[in-house]
Amino acid sequence: MNPPTYSPPYDSPLENELAYQIVKHLDVTVDFQTQHHVETICGLFIVDFVAVSSSGRHVGFECDGKEFHNASRDEWRDAMILGSEKLDAIYRLRGADIVHQLDNILLLLSRCESELFSERGRRNLISLAHPEIRNFEINPEETNFYVAFGNEEFSPINRIHLARRHREIPAGRRQFWQTAYQFAANIGGGTLDAVIAEYRRGN
């Protein structure tokens, strides 16, 4: 297996920037894949990046540019992908955070998915990130991480957001993706937009 490498061209400037930076911090054993195809009960979806750890954990990364981003549809899309059991987790990174806050976002990712990142990569990200991001506590049950930092007197307040959907859910808890996938499975799948419309008609 080859170590993760930056291999342009990519489909968008956001994907290019994420790939260029993240491969510097990933463990050499990680298989870093671009434009990863996932077949689901609602058709074929393409995930911007998938990192596969040495233990076989599959983690997807999506770069959400504002002009192409529909949060509700993305949630349903992720539900079908997770329900297919092809990925263990999906992280959505906002375009603005990729452009302006990537070191901070990568540090959060390295704490959520430590086995994907090298020890040196994690140390480097700690040194590059904002102090408030370094001290931010990761709750393993959270699906959204919002962090605000900065000083109103001397610098603008920055806000970053990392969305996470994952298959490891504690007993007695439930995430929306499970409900969405179960609904799609119960009606026999179909196009994603048709499944969403059918769900909304009944709710």
C-alpha cells in the first residue's frame, strides 16, 4: 500500500486545498482515496475523499461549497451511504472553513479519527491550531461541533463547524440517518429525491 499523496487534479479548488493539506498529517498506512463510489438503495453516490485506516475503518470527507450545498438533501444522502455499511463515518467540512480555518478543522478531525493521523501529524496540528481549538473537548456522541474563538477587541470572532455522521451509536440513542435509511429501505429505495418527497408527504 502506498502512503497518502497529493495527486491533482481534483474536482474543485476546495477538494484540492483539503487534499494538499490533509495528506501531510495522515499516517503512512492510510489509503487515501478520491471520488470514492458507493452503491446504495437510492443509487450511486460519490464521496469526495475516503480514508481507510490500517484496521479497515472507512471515513468519508465531503467538501461543502456554499453554491452546491443543500443541508437537508446531504443528510439524506449520507444516510443512504451509512446504511449501505460501506463507510463508518462521514464528515462535512464547510468551504469557508477549508479556505480560512483548515488547520483548526484538521485538528478536530485528528481528535475524532486519531488512527487516521500520524503522531507527528497530530503534534504539528496542535502547534498550528488556535489555542481555543486545542482546548476544545470532543464529545464522542456529538454529531456537530461548533467552536467560536477570537477576541472582539483585537480580532474578529471566528466560528467553525464540523458535521459528523457515524455508525457507532450508543445503545438507546438514535440518529436521524437511521430513521431516514429505514424509511427508504421500507419503501424499497428509489431515487433520493423521490424517497425524500415520500417521507415528507407522510410527516
